[in-house]
Amino acid sequence: MSSEQLPPNYYFHKLPNGIELIGQYMPSLSSTSLGFQLDAAVVHEPQDKPGLAHLFEYMLFQGTKQHDARSLNEAFESLGARKGASTGLETSQVWAQIVHTKLDATLDLLREVLLQPTFPRAELDQMRNIVLQEIRRRDDEPMSRIFELVRSNFYQGSPLGRPMLGSDDSVRALQRQDLLDFWQARYQPNNVLFAIAGKFDWDHVVEKIEALFGSWQGNAQALVVPKPQPTNIVALEHQEGKQEHIGMMVPFPNYTDADYYAGQVIAEVLGGGMASRLFVEVREKRGLVYGVSAGLAGNKQIGVLRVYAGTTPEQGRECLQVIVDELRKLEQDGITEDELDRAKVQLKSELVMRGEGSGSRMGAISRSWWYERKFKTIQDVKEAIDSVSQEQVLKVLRDYSPLQPLTVAAIGPLQREELVGDTLAF
């Protein structure tokens, strides 16, 4: 891609070994955020090793050939750098936020982390115990577990339905060799997207990345994840107590769809805030929940509208009924002009508030490049939100029924008949 095709202050370069570099120059900042994104995540784990990618994320920073875990942390701290790693369903990131004058030294350390990790056995049990604690916390918190339950059923038969943390047994079984195998398979240059946002000299960035990573050789095998085929399903996990947690997922426009921002408007009107339909109808008017929300999620294969409600067993059936009624009303009648205008204002406000920092912009350009191989500027997104019309909203609701195919999951004491009754026609 030539520089003439890029928006002002945006950059792209590709190294001969396959590493892609993207950047957004933000001259008003003195900070810089940078990160390496790889297709090395939950869907890339061996099927019999759930939890490997998440444990791997912790182990990356536990030592390199030059530094043990303690001295590595001290080296980052001496630069005033914030650093970390994160793992999603489809990608992982290794990142740092720094004062722009510390770029070179920070990249030197990140090269060690990416190319020379040692995965020391002495640290493995400690990191494993941290993940096991996270699993116990997840299992003790139905509000955390409900989305794993609804996701595993929505993506039945797909690696997208795997538990992010794995299970107690699967994590206990992971060994150092599993970490090495995952690193060798997925941490290859053709699998790397480097993103930087903030204050920097682009020519120097390219020169530095080429010097540090240009000799990195190897190829990660591409993984094809079949498109999920969700069906109408109700999945219940019985748990005695005084709470009933309900999660719902239904296919909706994906990030790459032309109707994505119309989908965002619909989700905002449905359950985006205190003026949303679900908040008003389910909580304010009837007092059925202590929490209710809706929003968009998704991946490269499929977009998703998610709904969550936390209620009591006594009110669970009425709560589900009111939510389904609101989804049916949305499908049949669309939204009002006032709701459309309010949703646009809210979405643009959130965009501006989220998008002002270098970390937010680094994440945004990584996302748009990974999904579409193009940059979405803040102005592009504002214009896309502004262009959403009533006709487009109605088109989305014709193309994507908010009730078909619907995955409903619940955790609590209610049996299916007690929760669902005749609320759903399946």
C-alpha cells in the first residue's frame, strides 16, 4: 500500500519476512503506545489443551535469555514503561506504553520477550497457580460464567466456544514443552502485526523494527475456522441460590459489514445505557433486575448481539418474557427518530472519550487493519454513525432477526419450564 492511499498521519510498511507495521502519528502527545499482535490465541490451542494461550500470556514475561523475571520487570520499570500481554479468542497482544524518548530501549526488551523467552520451570507453577485462582474465581462468579456458557452454546462445535481460561484439570496438565510448542508454532514473523500510535518518527520506527526483527524467519500455519452455525437453544446450569443470571446471543452485523454501525445504534437503543429500552422496561418500570445490558460482539466469522440480565428466581420468568417482548417489538417496529438521534450522540461521545489516548488508537488501528486491512479514522467512524438512517435500521432488523436463531443460557435454581414456559417458540 502506497503512502498516497493512506489518510494523513497514518503509515504502513511490510518487512521482507512478513511482519507488517502500521502507525498513527499523534503529534500533540508525548506518549507512545506500541504492540505486537499475533494470531496466537484460544482458537489456535491444540484441542486437548484448553487454557494454554492464557497461561502462555503470563509465561512470556517470566524470563528471557538475558533477564530473569525480576530483572525483566525492573528493566521495564526503569524506563517508566507500562507493559503487558492479553489473549482473546482469535488474537493475542504484547504491548507497552512509554514516553516517546524510551522507544528504542523498550523495543530492545520486547524483542527479548518475543524471540528469546525461556519459559522457566521455576516460574511455571507460580503462574499456573495464578490461572487456577482465576478459574476458581470464574467458577464462583455466575456473572462471569454466564457469558462462557452462552458463548459455548452459541458457537457449538467451533473452537470459538472454548473456555478462555481452560479448566482446572487442563491447566494442571500443561507442561513447559506445551509452551515451547505453541511459541514455535504461532510466534512467527508472517503472523505479526506491529502497531504504534502517539509520538514517533516513522522512518526511525521502520529502521529499528527491521534491525531487531528483520532476521526473524519462519511461518505460522494459517488456521481456517469454519463459520459457526448457531441454532435456537436453551442451556441451563443449575445452581442453588437467590440469583438467576440470563445471557442471550443472536447473530448480528459484524465489524466488516456495511450495516455494522446501524447494528451499533440498535444495540445502544436496546440496552446501551440508562435511557435504553431494557433498562427502562425491565428495571425502572418493573424492578425485575439489578443489572441489564446489551451490546455487540463478534469475530472474523460472525457478529453477535449480546444481552445480559441479573435477576431473582422469583422474577426470572417475567424478566425473560419482558426482554423477549422488547426484542419482538424492536423487530416489528424498529426505533423512533428520537432514539436514533440519541444513540448517535451517545456512540460518538463514547468514541471520542475512548479514542483520545495513544493506547486506544493503537488498539483501534490494529483492529481495523486485522479485520479489513484498512484504517478507520475517528472521522470515518463519526461519519458512519451519522449516516445511519431509519431505513438502514429496518434493513438490519429484516436481515438479522433479534429472536432467530437465539441462544439463551441461564445460571440459577430455575428449571427450563420455570424460566422459559411458553416465552420462546422452540
